[in-house]
Amino acid sequence: MAIIGNFTKQENGSFRGSISNPMFDGKAVITPIVKTGEKAPDYRVYLGKWEFGAGWNTTSKDGNSSYLSVTLTPQFLPQLSCRLVEREKDYALIVNN
């Protein structure tokens, strides 16, 4: 499990923080959007001013926890599947294995 980002939840439901790995690094925002369909994302991810991915509200298979399933789509690189999970004082963006 690699943690590539740390975020804090804002009053408006967005998450502010940073994403960092060997290929990209910077301040990031995960902001809620109006869902346009059943499979449409619940959030957009921005790295700096660039749209960088999307997120979906998800419940674990056992139904005991919820998290944000995030797909990062950096230009010219493969997609990266992650999850944003709550910790004691903040949220961690973890790469799925």
C-alpha cells in the first residue's frame, strides 16, 4: 500500500491536499460534482489547474466502511486506481495493488 496523497475535508464537501509520486507532484483538490448518470463520477480531481481524475462514493464489500474510489488519469501515463480513506485527523490517497 503506497500513500501518494494527504487531504483534509472542507466544509463544502471537497478535499484539499497534495498528491506526490515519482511521475507527478502538486497541490490537489477533489471536488464534488452533480452526478449526471448512474455510472457518472461523484467527484472531479484537479492537480493544480488541470483535471486529473474522478472519484466515486463506494462501500466496502463487507458493507462496514465507505471510501472514495479514485481513478487518476495523468496525461501520457497509465491510469492509476486509488482510494481515499479516512484516518484519525485527515484522509490518505492510497494506490490499489
